[in-house]
Amino acid sequence: MTAMPIRLRAEDEEDLKIVSACLQDAIVPIGDMGFLPDEQRFVLVVNRFKWETADQPRPGPAADDDHLAPYERTHCGVRVEGVSEVKVRGFDLKDRGQILEILSMEAVEGGVVLHFAGGACIRLSGRSWRCFVEDIGEPWPTACRPNHPVE
């Protein structure tokens, strides 16, 4: 039932679209992200919803909606290399316990932007950025599946 852990690298806009899809609805406390200017690196550890296993059937007899696998989350390390500057909007970096929910990552002219629910965002400036994403540890079950209203 559990899929293999993801391990991805993004070096351009097309690659980043795949990473963005994998990280959609991941949650991250502000205290689990940071900019390492001497290393030109921005890092975060997110609690990633495993969309790739969300609709897998369970082994055994099916009954009503119980035929779907329990949803899963896993810790996931995200690293963006080649970052020269970080700008935030819509949240306070000093509020280390605040939790953000990732909506998407987008390649923009001169860097990458992480978009969060509620309008918050982080712009990572760097002309030759690279993004690395890797699941950490074992996934755990969750009863909650992220839901996005259709507008």
C-alpha cells in the first residue's frame, strides 16, 4: 500500500511543476525552515500529504468508502540551492510555532516562489537555483484528506 519514498531534483520550470504537485498541501512550521546565507541554501522539513497513495485500494474486501487506503503523510526534506536572498510576505518569521500550508512552488524570473494558504509567500532569489526533495522516515496514516473548494 505504501509507495516508495520520493527523491526528486528540479532544475527548471518543468521540473518544479512536478515538485510542486508532490508538495501541495504539505504543512510546515515556520521553525522548520531556514535560510543558510553562507551556503546559499534554503531548507525546510515539511509534513507531506502522499497524494500518490491517496486512492490506492486496500487489500481485502471492499465496503462502501472504506475501500480506499488510509491516507498517509510523511516528513520530507526540501532544499533549494543557489539562493542569494529570501523575502517573505504574509507571516512573521519570529512566530516559530506558526504552521503554513504549501499550495505551490513556482519558478519565476530570478528564482522560486513558495505560495502558502492565506496569501503568504516566500521568494527565493537565485539565478541558478536547484531544488532537491526527499522523503524522510516512514509514513503514518491520517484520516484527513486535503480538500480544495471549486471556485
